[in-house]
Amino acid sequence: MDESGRHEGWVAAVLADGQEAAPIAALDGSTAWWDSEGTVSERAVAVKAACGCGWRATGTHPVVWGDVEATEGEHARTGPFADWEYHVTTVEGLLPRDVEQLLTALHDRIAELSGTRPVTALHAVARLQNTLPGLALDTVHAARGSLVTWEAIGAALGCSRQSAHERYAHHVKEQLQQRPEPDLPQFPRRT
């Protein structure tokens, strides 16, 4: 389940005809892909990501019988787990797992430094403070370039639409104006 509690993902079994396997009555309604191994139900040939919101991945991944990790791809960041995580981050705007882990590791490392090398920890904090405004502006610019609304930008930044607009709109407009014009083909004029 994702952090919002609105999306619960699983790895769905896919049969040879491309259909998702039905729950297996002989196994108390199991929907686990590894139970679709052909003894009491049709054998799964692939798996795909599925979500409680009704979303299903369009792509499938082959079943590697006897190797759950190779089939699900959880640790390799491929396969149905990566597909579901992409769905959730796209729909909910949640942080991908690797970004969350990096932020946690950075926090923990600076906290550790503050106990043993406090001045070094302060330098790290200052570097972050100096980097974040530019990063925020670049990210807001990219969001506006992708037609993300000011309301969504404000919500993601933890402020109102108006506050986000007041803080960033002028800067984003300046950045757009400073972009070089694309080279357009020149056509001869008719005389």
C-alpha cells in the first residue's frame, strides 16, 4: 500500500491468452501469481502490476518459476513493482522509493555528523539551504512547462495556490522569456 492509503498494489498472474488469472477457488480464492502454476488452475505465463484503484499495467513480465525476485523485480527496480511504483508516483505525486531513501540517508548522515563534527554538519546544512531555492525554482518551472496547475504546485509544496503563484510566477515567467527561440525553418517569401 502506498503512503496515501489509496493505492494497494500487487503482482497479478497473466494467462497465455493475455487475461488476468481469476481467483483460485481450490486455494480459498488466492490471487497470488505463484498459485497459478498449473496444478489446480491454468498456468500463468507472465505477471503484471495491478492496483486497488483499478489500474493495470499494460506491459507484462515473464514468470521465472522458482525465482520470485526475478519474476517480481522488487530489488532490481524492474518488473511489476517498478510499474506499480511508477503508477503511484504519477497519480499521487509521491516520492519514489529511491528518492525517499536518499533523503533519509542524507538526514541521518548530517545528524550523525552533528554529534561528531558539528561544523562540518553546519556546512552541509548551509549547502542544502543554498541549493534548495534554485532547485525549487527549476522544479516549479518544469512543472509549469508540463502544464501542472498552480493549485497542484502549491499542494505539492505544502502551501496555497496563491502563495505558490506569488512566490514563483514572476521567476518562471522570466525564465521562459530568457529561453532562446527555437531555430525555425526559413521559407522563401513569395513575390
